[in-house]
Amino acid sequence: MRQIFLDTETTGLYPAQGHRIIEVAGVEVINRRITNNHFHMYLNPDREIDPAAQEVHGITLEFLQDKPHFEDIVNEFLDFVQDSELVIHNAPFDIGFLNAELGKIGRPDIQGSIASVVDTLKMAKELRPGQRNNLDALCRHYGINNSQRTLHGALLDAELLADVYLAMTRGQESLMIDMMDSSNTNADFAVTRHEGSLKVVLAQENELTEHRAYLDALSKGEPCLWDKLQKID
């Protein structure tokens, strides 16, 4: 399975108010293994950044002035996420912004390019009801080092989210491994029987004599199990 762990940073909270994506990152995981393949772009929003948002991610408008616009990187981004399962913490937020950006340039919603979406915030709330389930809290709970996360950053957060998700779903991985091991074990011991193909070879007289001597030596004059079973038969 190919999964993309995705995160965005934005100018504010609500795309309906004209806020834009200023950073987008995705980390590729294939069959529960993090690969070296990732996507990361800063974007020029052509608008001011809310002070509260800037306090969270630390990205300034001055830094973004020479960065590409979303429409400049959209094809590369869609190629990267194509047919994957997107894994996002608080997925409605990021999906809402992605669809708003796509809508501005007349492109279909992101759901048309991907296989599915997994919301890890929803998963965490089901696993840890009534507890804090932001990324920092989940890193602490699962023992994941997030000491470099002094500010929110899309690429680092996507990498941390991948580690958190793999820890959250470790029981599912064990179950799949057990099922695969069981399947392989059955295959290893599969026996094909062909009617009438078994050849019986009888022992020679000298072989029977040697076998008798061997049993007598083992039993030390007492009837051995072999002799007892023959009497029962």
C-alpha cells in the first residue's frame, strides 16, 4: 500500500475567508516503510499572513516573495499523491485548503486524484478519548522524539505523523504478519497425494535381524515399547 503523510501550513484558519496554503509537504510510506521520496514546497500566497498563524509556523511573507504559486506546482503535487492513501492529522482542515486552492485554478477536488483519506486525529480520539491528541501529545505518548519541533513545519510534521501513525497501528501490523506467517506455514507443509503412487519396500531378513538386536540392546532384557505395540496389534 502506498500512503502519503501530508501536512500544510496556511495564512490563517479559513479558506472561505481567502486564506491560502503557504507550505505543503508529503512523506511517502510503502507497505509501512518510510521511503526517501517526499514532496515539499513553500508557496507565495499573494496576501498577508495572520499574526496568530505566523506565531505558529514562523513563516514570513518576506520569505515567500520569491516562492512559486500553487498553480505552478499543482501538476507535480498531484503526480506525487496520485492514487495514494492520504494520511492527515485533522484531515478536514488540509483537504479544505487543498480543494480551495484547486478550485481557484479550475481543477477538480483532491479526492478525484487519490484513493482515500485517513484522519489520524479521528483515530487518536477513538483510541484515547478525553485526552489531548495533538501531534506533540501523540509523540510524547508513543515515545517519538519531536525535540526539533519548536515551530510547526509541514515537512517535519509529516515525518512525525508517519512515525505516530505507524506506532498507533502497530497491532494491525502484527496481525498482518501473523496471518502471513500462518499462510506461509500452511504452504510449507502442504502435501500433494496421488492415489496409487506410494511404493512399499519390505525389509530384508538381515535388516530385521539387525533391528531385533538393536531393540534388545535398548530394552536391556525387558520388553520394549515396540514389542508391546506388536502384541496389541
